[in-house]
Amino acid sequence: MNKDLNLVLAGFGGQGILFAGKVIAYCGLIENRELSWLPSYGPEMRGGTANCSVCLSDIPIGSPLVLSPNALIAMNLPSLDKFVNTVVPGGTIIVDSSIISKKVERTDVNTFYVPASSIAEENGLKGLANIVLVGKLFKELGFCSAETIDAAILKCVPASKAKMIDLNRKALELGINS
């Protein structure tokens, strides 16, 4: 089946890091895979750093803490600096290049620069750069089926914010096509 995904998503509080991680974790749940979702944030919620470890596997997961991720989504420079050297060789790094201008110097990883915040903003999807980046991760790693990721968005967007479902779908699509 799918290769194990050991992912770290990291950025500032308020960028939707935990929500993006939850969408990916739900993909594993829907496909009956082993999964863990471990949020972590600094004492300051908005503006502080937030990161989230997500594991999807076909075998039991020993620890929910991802110390050697095979994928990293970085939404700010402190997060890229903190996690860039933890990604395993051959791993994937996805950078929000509208916030981070620095380039990854490692040559043993696949790095993708997606101006996710700009893409979201230009398409009237302010605050959905996180889902644009999830779309790019989905395109590059295919960690689940297209039906599954859509079902995960339906599951994660609360009923009180039902109008956000189509916006999340659009953000995902923009990421897939980026």
C-alpha cells in the first residue's frame, strides 16, 4: 500500500498548522491506516510557533513524536531553520515561499517552493495557505486517494463553518496544480 508518512508541519500559531495536520490524519483514519497526530505549540498561541507531527502507516506506530520526518511543511523561517536538518535523505520539504525567501541548501531532499500565502490571498482564500500546501504534499507524495482527502476536509470543517468546505476544496486544488 502507501509508503509510511512521517510528517512535520510547522509555522506560526494562527496559520492553521494543527488543522492541516488533522486533515492529513483523517485521511489515514478514513483509509483504516495506523495514525498519530501530535500537536505542539509555544505558550503564545497566535504568533507563537506551532508544529504538528503526523504519522500514517500500515503497521503500528511506536511513537507519535516525529524526530526524523520524511516530509516537512514549513510556513515560516524559524520552522524551516528548526526542522530542515531533521528530514531524512530522500525526504520532501515544502516551503511557503511567499513567507520564506531562504532556499534549502541540502541536495539530498526534494524541495518544493510554493507561494501558498500569495496563492491563497490572490484567490480570495485568506488563511488557507495551509491547505494549499497540503494539496502540494498530496500531489507529490500521494499519501491517500483523492476521494479520501475530500472526505477528510468534509470531516474536519465544522458544521458551523460549512461555507468553508468549498473554499478548502479550492485551496487544495490550487496546491495540487501549483
